Amino acid sequence: MKRVLIIGGTGTISTPITKALAEDEDVELYILNRGKRKDDLPESVHRLIADIRNDVGHVKEVVKDLHFDSVIDFLIMNEKDAYEAYDIFKGKTEQFIFISTVCVLDHSLSCNVDESMAYGNRYYQYGRDKEACEKFFLDKYEKEGFPVTIVRPSQTYSDSRYPLSVKGKNYWGVASRMLKGKKVIVHGDGQGVWACTHAKDFKKLFLPLVCNKETIAEIYQVMDKRSYTWDMIYEALADALGVEYRPCYISQYLLDGSKTYDLKSSLHGDKHFSCIYDTSKIRKLAGDPELDIDIRKGAQLYVEYMDAHPEEKVEDEAFDKWCDETIEKYESLAEQFVEML
């Protein structure tokens, strides 16, 4: 039986993976987190309650008598986190899976992206922090044999989250505007190409990595091979809601100047560049599983989930007001500009 430890395990990406491993009769599953979120996992799952970000000493005590075939860490955000994880698990696992991100890359170099693209996200601190983590772990592998596997997702969404270009504090704020017949802000002209993957499909590609020693010291782009324009993504949501899609296209370079939302990081550092990801490496490893949830089905699942959980339909009044004012000013100035042409 394989002994697997998941650090985190209750987030968007990790929840389907946790549930699948919990149901695998060949896996003895441990979960380490703060125990703040409820779960419906079977009693056979070992729950280790500890705060890995703020009490490393306690974590070391909790795992001191354990050795794992695989440790999957969903919580590492910067080099300090990476060092602490290495310090805890060196010599205690046959494999350590680090969840990185495609944001570590310099997407200005090419629209066609594989695992060999150069590092360098000059717009997004999150990407630079994850880059530092990747380099740290790969250095520890080269010098000490630390058994790291690096996973780079693009945007992964779920039944309760939906990929969006410009949003406020939640996802429902955009859906709510659509239902009210209002325009929604989309960066650029809506024709940028984006890869987004439903968490249930991400799980199918990810699980073959677990306890697989052939993946050590390797980097894998893990996402759906299908890509969509932002118009396709937003129109799928509008259709699922049964309303008209009414976009207001605003240049990324104008949105960079927002004093209310950090759009320079979230857009220029992530969603601005059109990307076609080469997923041949992970698909070959995973046996090229069929992914069931395209963007239209994903939009429908999101709307069905929100209808079944009305308590999560939280209005974002500040974002709604900002959108109204931004769209009004932009369209007024755009009219004046057109008159000058």
C-alpha cells in the first residue's frame, strides 16, 4: 500500500484529487492542514492538524515517525515556504510534488508554450515567487537528490469558481451583472486565447504523477489541451445564465492603470498573452485520458452549483459600482475619440 500525504487538500485544485486518493484502496492517505474546513472524506483518512506556514516545529513533531511514498504540497507560495517544506520532508518521502504555475514563464516569448520556455514574469510577483521555488527544489535535487516533481497548471476552476478576465472579490459579481443586463468588462478585444481546466479533469491528468518515480526532477504542464478565446469563455457563462453577452472591451494597457484593482498583475502577468500549451508530456504519462468538461459544460456546472447554493450568490457592490463608472467613462471618451478620426 502506498502512503500519501497531502498538504492542504481542500482547495479548488486539490479537493477532487484528495477525494480520489481517499477512495483508492491501494493508498493510505494522510492530510495535513489547519482543520478549518469541513470535508466529507472517509474515516480511513488520517487527519494531521497543524499549521505548516506558522509552526514548522509542530509539523515536524506530527510527522516524525512517518515516511511517505509521495508528499503533495498545494500550499507553497514562496522560497521561504519551499525551504521549510524541504527541511521537514528531506529523507521522509520518496517523492515531493510541488504545485507551481505557468505564471513562472515569460509568455511574451511565444504563443506556443512547453516546459522548456524561459522563466521571467516581469509583471507578476506571484509568478516570480513560484519561479524561485522551482529553482530551489531543482537545486536541491541536483545537489542532494531531493525527489521533487514540479507541476505547472494554468487556470483551474471548479463548480463554484469560473474563469474570468476582470472580477472583484468574488466570481458571482460578474454573473450578477450579466443577469441584470449590464455590460461586463473584458480585457483587450476578447480574442486572446486562454487555457482553463476544470478541477475534475485536472485530477485525471494529475493522479498518474503520484508515487511515480519516473517523474522525479521533471516538470509537467497540466491542463486541458483545449484553448478558448475570452469571448468564448464569457459567452458560455452568459448562455448558461440564459442572458445576452454584453462585453465592454477595454485595452489591457488602460486597465493596468486601475487604482482600485491590481489588474496589471492579474492580467498582464497572467491572462493578457495568448497561450497554446503543449500538454503532450503529461498526456503521454497519463495515457491521454478523455477530459469531459469543456468550457460550456463548465459554465453550466457553475450556474447549477450557484443555483443549488444561493447563500454563495454574494453581491459585490463595490465592484459593480466600479464597473458602471469605468464603462460609462470609457465609452464616453471612446465616442469622442471616434468623432476625431
